[in-house]
Amino acid sequence: MKPFRTLTAVAAPLLRDNVDTDAIIPSREMRSVSKTGLADGLFANWRYRGETGAPDPDFVLNDPRYAGAEILLSGENFGCGSSREHAAWALAEYGFRAVLAPSFNPIFRGNCVSNGIVPVVLDRAAIARLALSQEDVPADHPITVDLQACTVATSAGDSWPFAVDSEAREMLLTGSDAIEQTMKRSALIQSTRDADRKNRPWIYL
């Protein structure tokens, strides 16, 4: 997993509440059990016109202003619905490294962290202000997500702090997954097992 420290990039505004995981990656687009081959299906129901399969020019990811966006702005309860990790995989493969929203489904939030995507909680007013900053020429007015300082800032000088729990922050900063985080404590795990073996030898027969 690629470490995340500071990202300065264009942000795509998808200001909808309750964007569920089936909207993020519809089940028919989940043709693989791996983390690849999902980017084209990201937001497929909104991104393509059903009758032709052609890109819908009214959808934000098809707007040339947001080409190459690595930050996604959205509404309340982002990632609700099923627990499919494919949703985070699709976002990551497309190129998103951070999602900013007023709230997240807890399971989806954990899947983001496990896949190198920073889930940033900001209030609705801050999200709206950030979206407005991207409407003109976003390539000239990028947003910076700084995980080390835990701030989001615009090139105009606006800045907002955000909170992230220490374990998730360490995983994202170091690019390590939950197993790697556990293995860092292998000496403590072994000493605990050794002590338990002495206290309860019958368990280890």
C-alpha cells in the first residue's frame, strides 16, 4: 500500500448524500475478486448512459474540469449499504487518494484506510466551500490534504482541521495494512504467549 502524507490535487464534487456502495461499484461491474479491473465500473449507473453505454457529459467524472481528480467531495453517509470492499478498490484504482464528506459508513471507512484512501470528515459548509473553489479552473486551484498536520487547505488560504484515529493515521502514513501493524508487535505477542504457556501449560498440550 502506498504511504499517504500530503496530497495536492484537483477535487471532484459529487455532492450527494447516502451514496451507497452499489452506486460506487454496481454488482454487475464486480467481475473480479482482485483489486484490479474495477475503475471502469466506478459510478457506472451515473457515469454512463444506459441506452448506449456512452459517457454521460453531465456526470462529474466526465467533466474535463475534473480530469485527473485524486480527491472526491461528497455528502453525508458516504459508502453506506453493503460492506463490499470492491467500492474502495474501485475508487483507489481510478486514482482517488482521499474522500471528503460530512460522515462515512464505518465499514466503508475501514475499507478506505485498508486500501490507502484517506476518509476525511468535514462539515457540510466546509465541503461546499471546497466544491466552490473547484468550479472555475480547478487545475489552477488544487486542494491539499495533509495527513501529517491533519488539515485540508485551498490555494486561496482557507484551511480546516480534521480528526483521524491514531491507528488509521499510522496505517495510512506508513502504507501498512492491519497484518503489518500486528506484526510490529510480534515481540509483545510472543512474550504474552510465553507467559501464558507458563501459567496454563495444559492449554498447549
